[in-house]
Amino acid sequence: MEHRDRIEFNRKIGNRISEQYEGLHGEIFNPIEQERLGRALDKAVSAIRTEANRLTALDLGCGSGNLTAQLIKRGIHTVSADVSEGFLTLVRRAFGHTGLSEVLRINGRDLSNLESNRFDMVATYSVLHHVPDYLHMVEEMCRVIKPSGVIYIDHEVNEAYYSRPEQYVRFLREARPALNLKRYLRLLLDVKGYIHLLRRIANPRYKREGDIHVWPDDHIEWDSIERLLTSRGFQIVFKEDYLLYKSSYDLQVYEKYRDNCADERVLAARKEK
Ligand SMILES: C[S@@+](CC[C@H](N)C(=O)[O-])C[C@H]1O[C@@H](n2cnc3c(N)ncnc32)[C@H](O)[C@@H]1O
């Protein structure tokens, strides 16, 4: 598929699923992940060097407003940007009354409708793997951020997710629920599951929500992102790997493994020049 077609596909998917999005993503909208995200954002916000008393942020690929909610809670004026009008409608409905929220439709290739050096923070969560030329989008993030501002990239898998070290495999085996009769019947009666299977047979890289770079031979390269950021005069403020909590996991098993293995990364980098 051409880049243009992939973006259009993602726009349409976003419009179709926007109202159910939060219910479909228990791995994002659960208290453990929300708390981790809040802590990481606090660290990133405190790394911004500015005298201004009102901060401005861009939430790139805002979806239903996961990051937007966290940013607005911190009193940050937030422009929530997405390719899908459906998501922008949700964000307008949820945060329009705060006086801290703006929404913006973007083209999915670049940030050409935003001026350079505009934001104190540019944040993106679980988005870059949907963007055909994601390194170009990171270049654009570098452009629209003010000097001394911070770029925040979260919720992209790390190398361990693909290389599957022993400990991580053990964790997955223990944490996921066993296939009991109830789950078996649910799978058997899942019509959408069959449709998905047929789509995967027709196109082995079909993904319901238009994920693109999520395959062992085509995935987000954190090293390339880091190299790009440093070549543009950014300093890495922090980079942390973490084990994402999914609501389907056994909590006790998760607690046992959370400090021993990790499958996702968050990175914050400040524009020094
Ligand atoms: C998995 S969702 C993440 C949403 C949100 N950031 C969150 O934390 O829940 C991916 C988001 O990326 C958006 N998206 C898809 N393709 C995009 C593109 N090419 N450029 C920017 N955003 C895109 C989708 O519309 C969707 O809102």
C-alpha cells in the first residue's frame, strides 16, 4: 500500500472505532499503566527549561485523549492532533470546556500546518508505529518544539519484545489466562475473530487498527530515533524500559516480573540548540 492509502485507511479506522476505543484498550486505560504514564510525564515536564508560566504541548496522534487528559490535568495548554475526525470530536467533547484544549486535524505525513518552535512539549503515545514514515514525523516533532522544550515518546515496544528473552517468555506463559471452557466458547463464537482471520489470510500484515511497523523485520527502531534526536541537537533526558500491564494479565504474576523484564520503552529528549 502507498503511504497515502495507509494514512487514509487509518483515518477511516479511527473514525469507525473512536467511540469504542477506550473499551478496546485495557492495556492503556488501567490504573497501573495510567500511574506509570503520569510519573513518566511528570519527569518529562520537569525537564522543560522555561521561564513561561503557561506551558503548551502537542499531543500527536491523540486518539480519545489519553495524553491530553494527563497534560490538561497538569495545567498545560494542549493541542490534540490526529488524522481521524472521530477522535478529534471525542477530545473536543471531553476537554473543550477546560479552556486548555484545541484540536487539530493533521495529514499523517508531517506537521506542516504547525509553525516551527511552537511547543514546550511534543508528546506521542502508541502512535509512531502507525505512521508510514515515522522518522520523518520525528523530524517534524523536532521542528515544532521550542528550544529547551521536551519531546516525549512513549508506548513503543523495545527489542526484547521481538528477541523474547527467557524471562519474558516465562512471564507471558504465567501471566496470561489459561484457555478454559469459557474462553474457548468465547473464541468459538467470535464472529469478528473469523473476519479478522480471513483478512489475515488475504494479507498476513493486516492489522485491525492500522499498525504498520510492528513486525520483526519492520518495527520502530529506537536507535534510529535516538540518533536522529541527537543529530538535531537534542539531549536524552531519560530512557526507560518497562513491562506493560495488560488488564488480561494475572496481577500477582505481573508484580513478580515487572522489575525483571520489560517490553516497552519511553524516552524524553530536550532540544538544547
Ligand atoms: C493506538 S492509537 C493511540 C492514541 C492515543 N495516543 C492514546 O494514547 O490512546 C493510535 C493513534 O494514532 C493515530 N494515527 C494513525 N495514523 C497516524 C498518522 N499517520 N499520523 C498521526 N496519527 C496517526 C490514530 O488515529 C490513533 O489516534
